[in-house]
Amino acid sequence: NFMMINNEVAPFDNIAFRRALAAAIDKNAIIQVALNGGGSVVDAMVPDCFPGTTAENAPSFDVEKAKAYLAESGLNPADCGFALICSDDTKLRVGQVIQSCLKENLGIDITLESMDLATYLDVTATGDYQAAIGGYTSSNLLAYALGVYHSSSINASNKTRTNEPEIDALIEKIQATVDPDENVKVITEFCKAINEECPQVPLYMRNNVRAYNSKITGFNL
């Protein structure tokens, strides 16, 4: 789950500004407020459940670094306000924490916009938005990378509209590398590059809680 930001529009077309956002948001606070503690912090642009992934180069919560990134961006925080779409109550609680963090830590004012799921999916797919709380589920890294970051998925699941030839080439290299050990190395290279690019703000992975009768046999979770 992440805060998606439209990389095609200002101020999100500024990489230092994107990194400032990522460093200014207290993700532990989000997990406590929105999930009642039922989640884990994610800093990397790719979930760490896949072989070869790394959080190297990804910003983590650090207010002083956030301020330094904002200064590097050359932008005036008074000019950097934006609307954040939240399509359900959980996302709205996430948005409230983000709103507080960005105001307190960077002096950036954002507004929260409630929107039904169908409209949210449409405006984020077509790029008619600034920022939104979203998520993506995948059973393997290649599908995740293709869906979230490859330019061929713009106007579909690439909600940030990331369009970087280097990133596309690395994803295609993952797809073409058959040897498992070499594939893992390419995945690590891709992760470092996409973390540096910081096209969105990763927030958390939700815990999946299951309960079952201990007397059940022959069942493997």
C-alpha cells in the first residue's frame, strides 16, 4: 500500500520533492492510526517478500533529511499543496496522518478528497489526479514491476505514470533473464534504481490474520 503521486505533473515531477515526501511521513503512526497496529512499515518501492529485493536507496522516515530534500528541490512549500484521494475509511485515516506529517514536518498543506472506488480507479488510471492512497497485489515480482512501474502500463495500473527508459530496460531484463541466480541480481539492480527514482511513497503491508481450529489435520497454511 502506498501514496501514489502523478509524476507527470508539478511538483511531483521533481525527484527531490518526491524523496522529501517519502522521508517526511511517519509510517508507524499510519499503521497505528489506520490499521490498529496490524501492518508493517515499507520503505522500498517493491515489497520485500520477493527474492532479490532491497530497500537500498529508498528514503525512510527522517524529518531532517526530508527538509534537506525539500531544500534541494528548490520548491517553496507554500506552492506545493495538493489533493489526496481516499476511497474508503481506512485510506481516509491514512490520509489524515499524511496530512498532519506534511504540515508539521515540511509546511505543506494538503486536502483530503473522498471518492467512490469506481471514480478513483478511473481518474488515477487516466492521470487526472495529483495523489491518492492505493495498493497493488501480485504473486511474483515481475508482474508487480510490469504492472506498477513499466511505461506500457500507463493508463492502466501504472498510476504514477512512471516513464523512465532505464526502469523499463531493467524490468525487461528481469523478464529475459532465465538463470535464477542472475535473475535475482537483476532484481536487486532494478530495486536500487526504482528506490532512487522514488516515483511514489510506499507506506505499509497489511498483516493477513487467519484463525483456524487447532484440531484440524491435513491443512497446511
